[in-house]
Amino acid sequence: MEATQLMSHYITLTQHLIEEQRKHNSITADLCLLIEAISHACKLIGYHVSRGALGEAYGSTDRENIHGEIQKKLDILSNNIFLTANEWGGNLAAMASEEMEGIYLIPDSFPRGNYLLLFDPLDGSSNIDVNVSIGTIFSVLRCSDSRTPTEQSFLQQGSHQVVAGYAVYGPQTSLVLTTGYGVNCFTLDRELGSWILTHRDLRIPLETREYAINSSNQRHWYTPVQRYVSEMIDGADGTRKADFNMRWIASMVSDVHRILHRGGIFMYPADKRMPRRPGKLRLMYEANPIAFIIEQAGGAATNGKNRILDIYPQSLHERVAVFLGSKNEVDRVTRYHLKG
Ligand code: P6P
């Protein structure tokens, strides 16, 4: 089939954004360009990830990131790709990343815009060297003080996000995106270099028989999680009267992508090991964008007690407990927390 014929069946990311703008008048030209630039950065990151041991960014550095985690060479490369791809567009005032302690002000050599971009450039790094799917997570907020943005400018509730998305670098390279009007999935056509709309308006089933949690932490969990997970392990012999399946990829975007397509619940609870630490995952550039996507697809996302998108952030890199996915299951485990 000729490329032109092929393309006649395809809706590209660009066409989708223009159609969304016509429908909802919600995607300004600035935002359109920003999403396109983000999608280009994801394409580039996906290329380097796919190179594996053949690439020049394979393996670990001898450096730790701000969280004391050994940085992979691809972590640093992915972070720089995001900065370079997004700093010139004139639509951002500043950026923030899991890989950077402070915020990144758009250099004076470029015009500043009215949005803020937050990202985890490569989530699931522990899987990089063993060829397991990993991803990039991003979130866009409006900036009220674009001339002199500070860390405080970023500290907005997740419900203020205007765009959220992630890329999964796996057997396919996928881009999942919401602008507040549902969730759409694009698959990278590597020959054309185009993001093609392959799954329109994804919806998460309310019910599920599949859960995702790192069960090696079981002895540290607090009672509500102990109860919720043990009821699923009891299966048809227990109070749930149904058997459950378990998955844990240790790459949030991959577990979330599965949940978006077939339902499930993903959990990373706080536990007794560090009572003062609310969880492992980061609120601003992991939990918030994923929670926005999950809710836009009909799912639910809480920290065990409160809706994640309602949380008032206190700092850029703060952590949060996460329970997200099929609404009826998230509601159940949240009820167990609220009952105490
Ligand atoms: P654990 C990856 O480091 C990550 O932030 C998420 O992508 C993933 O779900 C989780 O941590 C895995 O954590 O403790 O199972 O290695």
C-alpha cells in the first residue's frame, strides 16, 4: 500500500490535536506546539532506549541523582533531550524533572510562555539494562508568573493540569495523552516517524480481577492494604468469592498502560519501614499526570484516603501513596483506609 494510501487511513497526532481544538477550543496553538515538541522528545528517547547495548548511553554512571539513586546514562540523556526539545518553543516559562533538584528556567535566549512542564524522563530505570518496557511521564500546568517563575509556581493541585501523558518504550512505542477530554493512545509508525491514533477514548472497566503491587513489601504494609490484598489472595475461597491475578512490572507506565487497556489496580502504598514517608512515587511528575489520565478514562486514583488530584503539594519532589485503576477496586481499598 502506497504511503499516501496508508496515511489516508491514519489520524496523526497533529490532525488529532487540530480536531480536538475545533471540538473543544481548549488546545491553544501554544499548547499544540508544546505537545508536538514533547512527542518528538519521546520519539528520540524511544530511539535511544531501543539501541540498548548498541547505544552510547548504555549502563550506569557513577553518579547519584538528587534522591540518592544511581543514575543510568539514559536517565541523563533523556532529561537533556526533554530540556533541549522543549526550551525553544516560546510556550514554557520553566520545567521541572525528577532528575533535577531545582526548576529549569527557560534561558533568556528564548521567549517565555505561559505553561510549566514537569516530567519523569525515564521511569522504571531499573528495567533499562534488562530490556523490559520503561517510559516517560509528563504533566503541563499553567504559569501565572511566567516572567519570574519559582518552585512555588509549580506547586498546584493535580486538578489544575491542562495536559498529561506518558510514552511507553516497549514492543511498540506508544504515546498516551489527555487534554481533559478523554484519553487517546498513539502508536509510533517507525517507518513514517509519525504518531498514529490507534486507540480512541480509552475506558477502564469498573471491575477487575487483576492487581499490581510489590508483594515483597507485604510484611511492612499497614492493615488496610494487608486486608485488601489478603482477600484477593484468598480468592474464590474467601470473602471476595473470586480468584485474582497479579502483575508487577516495576515500571509504573507499563503497569498503568495494561490497566488502561484491560482494567486492574496499581498500588504503591506507604509502609512501616519509613513511617514519615507517605509513599515511594512522586506526586508532581508521576502520580498527578497518571491520576489525570486514569480519571479521564473512568478510573479512580487516591492516596488511600484522598483523591490524588486534590492534594495540595508542599514541595516539588514530594512523595505520595498511590492506589489507582478500576474505580470499584480503588473505592474498596480507599474505604478500608477510611474505616481504619
Ligand atoms: P519497586 C520505578 O523506579 C518506579 O518509580 C515505578 O515506575 C515502579 O512502579 C516502582 O518504582 C517500582 O518500585 O520498589 O518495586 O522497585
